[in-house]
Amino acid sequence: MKYGFWLPIFGGWLRNVENESMPPTFDYAKEVIQSAEKWGYDTTLIAELYLNDIKGTDQDSLEAWSTAAALAAVTEKIEIMTAVRPIFHNPAVTAKMTANIDHISNGRFTLNLVSGWWAEEAKQYGGDFTAHDQRYARTEEFIEILKGLWTEETFSYDGKFYQIENAKLEPKPLQRPNPILYAGGESEKGKQVISSLCDAYVIHGHTVDEAKEKITDMKKRRQEAGREPFHTIGMAAYVICRDSEEEAQEELERITTVKDLSGYAGFKDFTSKSELEQKIKLQDYSVSNRGIRPNLIGTPEQIAKQVLAFEEAGVDLLLLQCSPQLEELERFSKKVMPKVEELKKAASKK
């Protein structure tokens, strides 16, 4: 299992907790990623939203791409995965920016393709928010242009959404043939695009059985598309690690009790425009990315056993959220990661 985390760019992950002591500033983000790199984390995911979907649209948040470039220059080993939403970006310019940040990071920059779901944000920031399948059709063209510019000396493209004529891109990214393209989706159209064009698959928080079923299906689709196995299969999860199960459950109760709806501005668009496979409730949405569904909640040993269950189901990258992030990432690295290895060794001797 590899371990990653969502970079704290919104001031936290909890819609019902006002102050999580993790300010949405570059200084805090830098402290978190540099510390996590020392603690053995492999990846950070930087979400791309121009409005704060967690704490409320009137609250501060960091912009993903400028943050990624800055962090690439002050880290050494950790993978920096940054979300990109085609409805807001020019694909040729994105290809150039990606190659540049890949060089800054010495080959550590990857992308998470997100077709978009927040109509109100698109209105405010000029995004071309079309019907669901049209957004994925745009994403298909977007990916084809990225790969074309990264691999061909001169590239032209004539599509429904984009036209490129005799474009050149130098230098190419350090990663060959291209920086890893992650994506997640639950609609039929989304699965088609991911299985045929992307390199890695990521999902929101699921139970072990849900994750296993989804991963099995996507592996089959990947094989039918004639592609090599996914480079990585990742899952979002929120962690509550405590010395006792009772303490962990008390914290869960605290963070999921809905008090006001200021952080729920995107709930309607997320649930109505994303074509989700599982219905979610306000309590699920109280923690970002369905993070409590994987049940990484309890003592270090309980969480470690759950990590191994997800590994058995096919997950090989956990993208963690926790609060406050700096302290909880350290706790997880020192208490849960070693316990996972301890349980593995014990199992291998049986």
C-alpha cells in the first residue's frame, strides 16, 4: 500500500467544524507536504476548486496549479498530483504547463482529470458547463491533445471542442510517454473514458465490498479496452486514529453532527450532476469525498486491519484526509503504517 493525502487548501475537510487549525495558506501547505515527505508519504493530491466547497464560498482557498508549481520547487521525493478540469483550461496550454512543472519537480508531477460537477462555480469563473456526457466528451478530446503534444514533434487536432494546428511543445515532460493521468468517475461515460484513456483510477470513499466490486469492474473494462493494467488504483478516506475505539467514535459523532449549512453550497450540484452510484446523505457529505465511508476509524490496529482489507480488494493508494492535518498525518505515519507492516509479517509466518 502507498499512502498519500489531500493537500489542505480549504482550511479543513469538515463542514461542521468551523476552525480546524489548518489555515488555507501556502505556508501551512508547505509545512504539511515537507513534513509528510519525511514521514514516508508517497503522494499529495491538490484539488482544483475556485470556490471553497468545504468552509463556504465566502472563505479563502488556494489555487491548485500555482500552489503545485511552488511546492514542486521545495520538495524532493513526493508525487504532486494536481486536479485539472477541462471546462476551465486550454489543453495545449495545460500540456505546456504540465511539462514545465514536471521539470521543476524532476518528474514528480501528475494530473487528476476531473470533468466537473459544480454549475454555480462554472458560472462565476466562466467555465463551459454542459450536460454530463458532453463534459466527458470534452475530457476525451482534452486528454488526446495532452498526449499528442507530449509525444509528437508536431501535433494537429480537429475536434468538436478544440482545434490545434501544427503545434510544437518543447521541452517534453521528463515522464515518458506522459505524466500519469489519474481520473475517477461513476457514470457509464466516465468509466469508458477512464478505462480507455487514463493511466490510473481513483475513487471516493467506499466500503471494502463496494471498492472491490468497482475495481473488479474497472479492471475488466481496462482489459477489454486493450490497455495495460492501471498504474495505480487509489481511494479517498478520512482517518480518525485514537488510542481507544470509544475516543474515535466520539470524534466521529462530533464531526458529523450537522449544525449549519454554510459549507454545503455544492451539495445539490454534487449529488444531482455527478451521476453517483451510491446515494449520499448530508452526514456523509459532512466530511469531504465520502471520507468516512471506508471506516478508517478506531485504534491503530483496527485501522491497519481495514487498510489491509482494502489492499486485498485492490486499492494500492490511500489518499487520506484528517484534521488537524499536520498532527494526524504524523500520528498515522507513526502508529498505523508500522502496524500495517507488522500485521503483514505476522500473516506471512502463518
